[in-house]
Amino acid sequence: MNQTLPDRFLIPALSVCNFVIGIGAFGIIGLVEPLGADLSLTPAQTGQLLTAYAVAYAILSPILVASTGRIGRRRIMAAAFVIFALAAAVSALSPTMTGLNIARVLAAAGAGIFTPLAAAVAAGLSPENQRAKVLAAVFFGLTMSQVFGVPASSWIAYTFGWRWAFWLVFALALPCIWLIWTRVPVGLKFQPVTMRDLRDVMSEGRMMLAIGFTGSFIGAQYVLFTYIAPLLADTMGFGRDGISLTLMMAGFGAVAGNILGGYLSDRFGWRITLGGLCIFQICMMPMFSLLPVSVPVLVLMVFLWAMGGWSFMAAQQVRLFALAGHRAPVVLALNAAAIYVGAAIGAGLGGLMITQFGLLSLGITAGVGAGLALVHLTLSARLSPLREARP
């Protein structure tokens, strides 16, 4: 379905909402040390909050998107953000890890509905030759959350306490509900998806292999990203300000990567773009096992690493959207789920490596993971339909 966007503010509104989703999802990375200190937890234990969110997202997102396929897009997207806002409030009030894990599951449910539907709405209302740029714009908010939201969340947690970081997410989520209600078109009609569509996609081996590349690529990144704060504290002697500024630099790299990924995908096609990014990360991430280095070198390393890590999304989504047909919402939900499967695996593997070999093992492990992602991409590209290989 190709139309002219009915509201020029629709894409910016969806991007703003994804900005808040990004803070709620990834802000925990900047909270690892202060939250762990308050609840007497190790970094590996605190990192399990990201794992809980990731696993819940991976399970719930495709099921919830498929089971709500006949509900109006505006209503279900607004309801999803209400759930996300309530989850942030529950997190802020939780006295134990049990309560936090429950809240993370609720947050994952809300985000797991909103983000893939936002992508499907944006792509469905855009001309085919502009989809990479439009999808990059929708996900620009997620990358901007890396620039401002995650570092701000970290700074607030170190300065005022980690609970205030969750209250920030709650406060930002409320106006997003209004944005969705006023900007997403009333009565927006797409061919509805059903649980049968979900079953059909999940039984299609080549499609699932293509979707699974997202998990492979992201998993390699999150071996390192989940524990970047304790790694910098241990090797560089960074505290609140150093970690917050480093996370902000990673955010700038993410923004550059988001823009670059859309351009590369439109210019060279998804296969060259994704293969090149894997090779770049194979070379880049092991450098973090060489810390400490000078601060300027670290800043450059973090920027380039984040740029490479965030450049893949537009190319991968264009690839999947072309394969999906009317099942795009389900496929994009499974792709979003794969992000969090990868994050969960990466966080779990990173925690295991810290326990067994120490923090400096993370960079090498992440580089090996990027190599496995390249193997995955090569295999899935060979097995996928021929039309998928065209830019």
C-alpha cells in the first residue's frame, strides 16, 4: 500500500515516541552501577534487567501484534504507550528486583506493540523508493535516545538516584500518548494480520533465517554494550561524568549510523551494506579489549563502533519489508523481537564472559560474534528468494 503521508508531522511524531521507547529500553545500561549499588547486585545481575526486557519483548511482540491486527492502528498504538508509561511508574516504585522484572515485562509489551506498528504504518504510507529513508526517520528517535536519553538517564541515576530515571521515562511517555492520538490517521486501513500469519511466517524457514540475522548482529553488539559502564569504570577510571559523556558520544555515533544506513541501503542495496557492516564490526570491537587507551582514542572508538552498530537497521528492514507483503506488521514485529533476542543473548554471554574471564574479554567476544553474524548473513542471502538480493 503506497500513499502520500496524510500528515507531515506523522513521521516526526513516531520518531519522538521511539525516542522515549529507547530511553525506557536502553536506559538501564546507564543504571547498572547505581542500581546495583543500591540493591547490592553485581553488574552481571543488574544486566539481567535488560535480559528480562529482551526476552519478554521477543515473546510478546509478535504475538500481541498478530492478535490485535483487526484493531485500529491509532487505538492500539495509543494503548501500547499507556502500558509503557505505567511500566515506568511501576519500575520507579519497585523495592526489589522481582518488581523491576515485572515492570520490564510490561514495558516490553507496550514497546513490542508500538515500535513494529510504527514501522509498518510509516512504510505502508510511503513510496517504495523512499522507504529506507522513511524507516530511518522513524527509528531516528531510537538513535537520538542514545545521544540524549541514555546519558541523561545515567546522569540522573548517579546524581539523584536510579528511580528518578524511570520517573523521567514516565513523564516523557504521557505527551506521546497525545501525539499518537492526534497524528496517527483515524480509520487507517491495512490488510489485517492474524495469528495465522504469524504461524505461517514462523514456519517459513528462509524468512526466519533472514529475520534471525538481526539477532546475530545485535547480539554481538550487546556483549559489549550492556557492560560498557563497568568496563569504562574498571579500565579507564571513569565515574558519573565520564560514563555519561561516553554514552553521549556513542549516541552521536548511533545518529550518524542511522543516517548513513539509510543512504547506504538506498545506494548499494541491503546485502553490500549489511556485509560491510559485519566486517567493520569484526575489526572494531576487539579494540575494546585493549583498554585503557587515551581519552581521545576512546572517544573515536566509541563513536565508530556505535555508528557501525546502528547502520544496519534501515537495510535490514527494507530487506524484510520487500519479502513480507501484507504480513509486514508480523515480520517487522518478529524483526523487533529478534533485536531483543540478540540483546538478551549478548547480555547473557557478556555476563558469563565477565564471570569467567573478566571485563577485558568483552571486546574479543563481541568481535567473534560479529564474525558469526557475517556467516549468518551469507547463508540467509544464499537461501533467500532472488528478488531479495536486489537493491
